[in-house]
Amino acid sequence: MINVDMNALGRYLNPNKLKLKSKGVSSVTARVTNLSTINPNITHESLSSAIEETFQETYGNTCEVEDLNASQLASIPELAATYTRLSDWQWRYGASPSFEHNFETRFDWGLVDV
């Protein structure tokens, strides 16, 4: 995250308290920093470029990077269909079945919530 409102982040992210306790931190914001704090000159563009360069160095310059806008997205049927499906409220947040019981335990290797 380049420059996130840490107060808002704390309101939006509510991880399991057992998980936080196991990590020895009191809140989500205790585990997060803004990249702009580390490097005041960082921008979205410079971060994106660095990610692209690292990807190409790691996997080889296998393709040209394309920036797509909404009108181009609509002209590519496969991308438009995927975008529509993943943007749908039902797909992202849809109904969850009702549960009557919840069991939760923290192990050394992770959290189990059934």
C-alpha cells in the first residue's frame, strides 16, 4: 500500500482476534506500513513499473504489457465476460448459508474455524 489511511484500514479489516494474538500484534494496522513512509518519492506508476520489471527479469520478457481501459475491455469478449462476472455483487458478497455452530482454535501452524 502506497499511502493508505491507517484509521480507515483499521475500521475495514477485522481479522480474527486469535490470529492477531498469535502474531503478537494488537491490530491490523500494527502489521501494515505505507510504502510512502519508507520511500517518500514512491508513486503508483513507479511501483507498477518496478513490479513489471521484476516480473520480466524473473520470467523473461515474454510479452508486452498492455494497459486496458473500460472501452477496450468491452471490445474483448473474454475479458468483458470475466470482468462482468467478477464485478457482480452476488459473486463477491453473495449469500452464505446459515450456521448454527462455530468452533475456532488456534494451532502453531494456523487457525481452524469450523
